[in-house]
Amino acid sequence: MTGETTPQDTLRLTQHASGGGCACKVPPGELERVLAGLPVAAGADLLVGLEHGDDGAVVRLDADRAVVLTTDFFTPVVDDPYDWGRIAAANALSDVYAMGGEPLVAVNLLAWPRDRIPFEVAAEVLRGGAATCAEAGCLLAGGHSIDDPEPKYGLAVTGTADPSRLLRNDAAAPGTPLTLTKPLGLGVLNNRHKATGEVFEEAVAVMTALNRDASRAALVAGHTAATDVTGFGLLGHLYKMCRASGVDAVVDAAAVPYLEPARASYAAGFVPGGSRRNLDWVRPHLDAGVDEDELVLLADAQTSGGLLVAGELPGHPVVGEVVARAGEGTRITVR
């Protein structure tokens, strides 16, 4: 692996947590029931708030500047602490890119079982996060740590954006192609890694890759709608975008890219519980022309996945299309 660790090689971080990565998110249906009882913040300069569950909050400072705020953290998704730090940081920064912003400064969020895992391992996690922030050109300044039974790591990130050129999940227009910038299958492969200890370098490479270039390309192309594909899976995040935008969508299942070992791993039974919960949540809104296995893969809980952009991006596959709403409620057709 890419990190240099000093603790014993037999330590497996994924065995110290019940879940792993974005698959340990609160199920989307439960989360929405909780959030429904919260007051909605109002103000002319709050451009993006709680209303549509977007990737970050956006507050306008003046005509040319807005700040993007987000946070994301999770339990270990891989055993290598340095790589876990890199993945968690890339995942948190992705929320800023998904809004069309550029990360400016981040602070660490660390929970650590000091009595069970040497604190030197936490230093490797932090080193990985710092490396990814440096790659992104994002300042990393301090943070907060607590003693916790399960290890958790992530970032709180503040970014900047042009308030007139945001990527939002409520701006998808009918007739627009849907582009996916990273392959699926990360949840399945992470589940297999946790169960067997097998290392999937291709999955680590995808999870540590920044969504910066895809975000910039979307803005240059004049696109206005995007979201990143993480714990709610492709179908879950697409459903949220369509619902917020008042549109429907069609997904071409054969066009969706997957990491090469993902299908075989799924067939061997390595499926995160979060992936099945995602499908259960979105199923009432699906018109499916594919089998159950394909739907589970399309709902697979991703960690540090790609951007789903309403619009074409050179070098990335078109996986479907936004269409006009055909009736009451959001419908996603999978063919």
C-alpha cells in the first residue's frame, strides 16, 4: 500500500467498527424523518440549505463570492490507516466539488479508541488526510478529537464558489444527459475487504481520486446540476436530485461502469447492508426493467464516489437522461 505504518502489520482497522465508510450512513428514509422536524433556516443569502439535502450549505458573501460548508466522517473503510485518511479526506472534499466550489480550509474530526488501537495509528490516518488536502490545495488547520469505542475520521471543510455558477441537486432540466465520473462497486469491494482482508488497489485508487477536475469541467461546460454518489448509491442520489428538481430520469444500466472485481464479489455474497436499505428506500419510485441483482448494484453504497452530473463531460460515460415528470411523484426508469 502507499502508506508507511509503524504499528504491527496484523492490525485490521475495519475489524474495530460495525460498519465501514459511507455504508454506515443512517438510512435515507430514517434520516429524512428526523430532518423533517427541524426548522428550515431562511435568509436571502442562504443559497443552499436543508431543503433538498444537497451536498453542502452555500452562503452568499457578495455578488461574486459564496462560502460552501460541509462535513463528512466515517468508520474505517480499509485497513491501511494512511489510505483510510486519504479516502476520508477526498470524500469530505468531494461535497465542496459537488457544489461547484473549491475547498479553502479544513479541520480534522477524529474519534479514537485509545485503549484498543495505538495512537500512532491515528497519526497515520491524519497524515493521509493531510496528504489529500495538500493535493487539493486546501489548508488543513487543526481540528477536534475524542475518545470513542469506534475509530472515525473525516473533515469539516469550508470552500468558496461563484454564487452565480453553482452545481445544485435541484437544477436538473429535462432533456439533459446524465454523466457518472467514477465507476460503481466500491461498497461491494469494501465489504469484501472487511470480510477477507483482500486489498483492492483499484478501489483505493478510485476512492482517493479527487472530484476536482470533473467539477471544474462541469462548470466550464455551463452545467448547473450535480451531486456526488456516496452512501445512498447511484439510485438514491439520483432520486434525490430528481425529486428536488421536479423531474424524472431514465438509467441505462448497461452504460453504468463498474470496477472489474465488483460483479464477481457481489455474486460471492459481499453486499453492504446499506446497499439493500438504499434499494428498499428508492424501490417505490422505480420502474425497473432489470433484475434484482442489477438494482442492488445500482444502489450500492459508495464511499468517495464520483459526481453524477446533469450534462455531458468529455471522457466520462453518459448513463441516462433527465426527462420531464410524467405524473405525480418522482419516477426513475431503469432499463
